[in-house]
Amino acid sequence: MKTQENFVLLADAYKYSHHKLYYPGTTKIYSYLESRGGQFDETTFFGLQYFLKYYLEGQVITKEKIDEAEGFLTQVFGRTDVFDRSKFDYILEKHNGRLPIRIRAVPEGTVVPVNNVLMTIENTDPECFWLSNFLETLLMQVWYPCTVATVSREVRKIVEEYFEETASEAAKAGIDFVLNDFGFRGVSSVESAGLGGAAHLISFRGSDTLMGSMMAKRYYDAQKVYGLSIPATEHSVCTLLGEEGELEVFKHILKTFPTGVVACVSDSFDIFRACSEYWGTELKDLVLSRDGVLVIRPDSGDPVFTLLRVFDILMTKFGYTINEKGYKVLPPQVRVIQGDGVNVQAIRSIYGALKVNGISAENLVLGMGGALLQKVDRDTQKFAFKCSYAEVNGNPVDVQKSPVELDTHGKLVQSFKKSKAGQLKLIRTDAGYQTVRKETPTGYEDQMITVFENGEIINTNSFEEIRERAIVTKAVQIES
């Protein structure tokens, strides 16, 4: 599937003046992408292959697109001396509309500590020096799937930590389905749903965002559908007969799906009554006789206090066992899902509270919507795309910004925005990843590989390979 967007218009408006503003004699611009810090100490790299396939592969410049851009940009700037169509005409005539650039990047799914290079881009035709940073606007958007993949993986660390401490060994097999993506309706576009949804599926498999699985299949050759879901109610189902009819609706739900997993939102009127009088009394025998699991969903109130009370009621009504770690576990026919107010901090607080109260993590699964796919931005991991090397009049030039700034105390300090200089490579030693200059002798191979050159995609990643690279290990978990 090829984009219908006009590639010539896929940049910030001010970039159309840069070919004139670069110093005369410039023939190469080399730039890099990094995560300069942020909420988490490491970043999961993911999503570049989609942008390459959808926007950059093959012939992306045509005469018709240049014509359209010329008319449009003349109106944008209100003048004719900014947009120079000859720059794009040259690519069309000399390179048949294919982009003369080289992109190198770490394999997708690689988890790299912040402040390290993740990707580099450079022009392969001296006449197209301006093209490297023209592509910043589009390629910077890889921050989004990288950040969602990072958030999801950080949650995986927390889940594995508490399952290791409080859950039975058998329950660990279900960790893939502990965090469920509920974010489709909350994102800004279908494209965001696909990118963010696929990013989540690197670490978990529970998802209601169908576009995530579609993205993984279309652009990463996924060999199966990774996002799996279950039958579940919403409030329109459970409130259809009013408050007095809620019990009847619950009974209908159990009869409709007499086997397998089914989830039911139960806070439409009174979550505690629903757990105590309906699920735990009137429907108790029906629940326990099912060959399957009823997942009860609170959807309002403080997550920690609400869940503790819900578990207290359910364990009183349904009973519990003590697993080999010494923590309480509901009967296998009953579990709880928390899908409201869930974010990374809340997840750690929830599981911490369960542990303190002797409740195993295996009793609970999670749904995460806005905090997973929408409450992130480029500064969550402080992504930056900067030029670090150029060639001007035949001379190599290190390019670097190193601003000083005033801190909150009015003191002049070195900014964290200081960029890297030179051509870069990412090496991996026994001490971990490290960014060094390309010419530095280290004895270690560059972890970045060429993924795009002159319009052609090279070294693609399968979704299975990506998931394998991003696996959370105990060693990583302890360090975190």
C-alpha cells in the first residue's frame, strides 16, 4: 500500500528555504537521531521500517507532485524565491524520483540506553545535501512508536517483577496478556493506532487495537496475529435494563458465553454491590460452574483503594487459596481487570498495594488506553534529530550545538541539549552500548546497519525478530 500524500510537501515549511541558507559549497549533511533522556533510562527502537516502506521507498517524486507543491508553497510563503523546484526536478531526472540518501539504524526491537545514537542519515549525492535534514520532519515521527514500545516494555518489567515475587510459577505463562491495549479510540489517527498498537505488541499480546496487528502484518511480515482479545461488555450493555435490571444483564452475559473468558464492566451503579450481592451471591454458583474465567472490571474510583476493596469482597465471597509464594489467589474462574486510571506509576502502586495486602499479582490484569498510546510526546524520551557532520568546500566539518541556559535558580549552566559531533557509530562492549566517533578504533562492530539507500530498503526486520530483541531479561529488570 503506497501513500497518497505528496512527498514534496512532507516537511515543515521553513525547511524549503534551507537549501539556500546552508553555507555555499556545502555538499554533505550527516545527521543522527537519539533519545536525550526522559522518563526512562533506555529506549526501545521501533517503527522506522513503516516510515521507510510507506513514505520513502521507490519513486516518491514525480512531476505532478512537484507541480502541486510549487503552486501550494507559493501561496504558503507569498513569494516565489523560497521554494526551488529545480532541487526536486534534479532528483526526478537524475535519480528517477528515488531519494539519494543513506539511513543506518539499530535493528528494530533493540533496547538502547538514552544519550546514544539510534539512527543516522546522509545524502549520497553532493547536489542533495539539503535532503538529509529535509527528512527530519517525517523521520522524527519515529519518536512515537519508539516511545510507546518503551512504555509498554517498562510495564512488562514491573509486571514480571511482581509476578516473580507474588505469583505462582504456572501463572507466569499468562504475563503476555496482563497489559491490554485499550487505546484505539483515544489516539489522534488510525495511523497512530497502528504504530502505537504494534509497538505495544512487542512486549504484550493483549489488545483491542486491531490496527496494531494489521501494522505488524503489513509492514513487518508478522507470521500471525499478535493482538488477541476476548468477549467483553461496555456500559451500554450493562445499563440497558436500568439499575434494577443489572443482575439480569449479568446473568445473560454468563449464559451467552458459558465457556471461555468473558469480561464484564461492573461499576455502572455500584461496583461493591455488584461484587458482593450479584457476582458473589446470586451468580456465584453459575460463575464457579463455568469452564472459563469471569473477569470483573471496575471502571471508576481510585484504582488502589477500589481494587483492594473489590478483592476483599471477592475473596470473602468466593474464597481463595495460598500459592507457593504465600499470596492469596481467587478461584481460577474469577479474575479482575483494572482499565481506568492506569499508567506506569499507577501500575507500580497497584501491584505494590496488592503485595502488601498479601494478594498475588496473578489475580489482576490491566487495560491501558490514553496513557499507553496518547499521553506521550516527543519529550517523554527527549528525542532529537541533529546534524553532527558536514562537508563544505571539500573540507570535513564537525557540527555541534552546545548551548548554555539559565536554570530554575537563574544560574547559567550547560544545557542537556548539547549535541554530538562527527560521524557516529554505536558499539556494544561488555559494559553496554556506547556512542563513539566513526573513526575511533574500538575493535567492536557498529551496531547500526544500513536500512535504506537510494530509494531501496535494505535489511528489513520481521516482527518476530523485533519481539525477540526486546525481551525483558531478569538482568535488565534488576538493573532497573
